[in-house]
Amino acid sequence: MQRTIRIQLQPDPEQAKVLSQTIEQYTWSFNAVCKYRWETGIGNGVELHKATYYDHRAITGLPSQLVCAARVKATEALKSAKT
């Protein structure tokens, strides 16, 4: 059984700054994958991963899981918009 709970974060100013930067970098990665997929027409997630992963890790400094999550969400968003 899984349970999801919501908690209110109360970060100190430094934590809030880091969290905000992480959100900005994730959003940039999401938008960049959307733009790349739209321009190239590549719909395959593996091909998108190969084309964007290393650059996005280097540019954003995000952990691997967040870069991959941004790519997956971008792929899903464009697929949804297309239908």
C-alpha cells in the first residue's frame, strides 16, 4: 500500500535559493527538450535521450534523475498536445 502525503516546506533562505535554482534548471531542460523534439520531429524517447542528456547535465548541473524526468515529461506533453 502506498500513501501520498502533502507537507509544507519551510526552507531557510539558502535552501529556498537552491530549490528555486533547481526548479529553473528543470524548467529550462523541459522547454529545451520540447523545442528540440518539435524542431527535429524525433518522437522516440531513447533518441531524445541520446540527443539531449549529456548537454543538459553539463548545462544545468541537475542530477541524472531530474534530467531524465524533464525529458519524459516533455515527451508526454508534446504527445498529449499532438493528440
